[in-house]
Amino acid sequence: MYCSQCGQAVGAQPHCPNCGAPTGVAGVMPPTVPTSAPTGFPRMVPLAYSRIARHVQTLGILWIVFAVYSVLSWLMVLPFLHMAFGGGGWIRGSDAWMMSPFHPGGWLLHFIAIVVFGRAILSLAVGFALLTRQPWGRVFAIVVAVLTLIKPILGTILAIYTLWVLLENSADQNYGQLSAERHAFPQPPPPPRY
């Protein structure tokens, strides 16, 4: 195609490169074909529709509730376990089960208490990390969820739910974006010193 003003070859351009006169060709861009991600890379899900964005708040709350439930259920069962293993001396006021690690129930109850309180501390840490969108929260929650899989019924259900939410195809990118958005707000300036 040639320009009607100067005779210069213009091709499919909307204006002549020599004189700038309009050529009558519409400057329509050809439609772009969406390309899929290369093999081996997860498809990026928009953040608003990602599983993490929809469930991370609920997941954090459930981990905190699970920690409180674990401690309260242990404290409710402790007197009955002590009577079964320690002969009821603790109920009557004796603290011999605390003094002797080889007492029939002393070492076992101490060990179970350490495990329960340790699990509660980890659960609280996971809940805090997910609610505040800490950058290390996703990996930490996955590790604790794998460790919690062996806790019958409630622990197993919570661990499966956690793994389902946090092991989405593009979970790493989505959680990183959530964390960056949460921590990107500027901090208020410190108060002036007089």
C-alpha cells in the first residue's frame, strides 16, 4: 500500500511515516492468544479467588481454638488420669507424684503434659502467624499440620484442612502476595519528642 499524498510505501500503518498523512488503515492490533504457563510452573490463580485468600483467616482462628481446646481438655482429664495412675493421692492433697519420677503416674503424666502444652504453643504460633500473615507462616503451618495429623479426630481434621488450603497450586505466590500486602502499609511516624 502507498501513501496518497507522497507515494511512500506505508504497508499496514495507520499514518504515513514520511509525511504523516492518514492512510485509511485502521490501527487494530491482532488479538493476542493467551499462552499457558511453561510446563512445571503452577498456573497463577487471581488472589481474590485463591483458596488461601478465602480460608487463611478461618484457618488461623481454628488453630487458636484448637490450642485452647487441647489445654482445657487436658486439664479436665488430668485429675481422673492421676487417680487411675497415681492412686488418688493428689486429690487428697499429697504431692508425692510430683516428687518421684518413678511413681506409677508421675513420669507419664508429666510427659503427656509436656506434649499437650508443646502442641498448644505450636498451635497458637500457627494461628498467630496465619492471622498476621507472617512470611514464614505458610511453611510453619504445613510442618505443624503434618505433626498434628496423628492427633485423632479434631487434630487430623484440622491438619487435613490446613494442608488442603496451603498446598494449592499457586499457594506460595498467593501467600507471599497476602503477606506483602499485609506488611506493606507504612508505619505511622513516631511521636515527637519534646
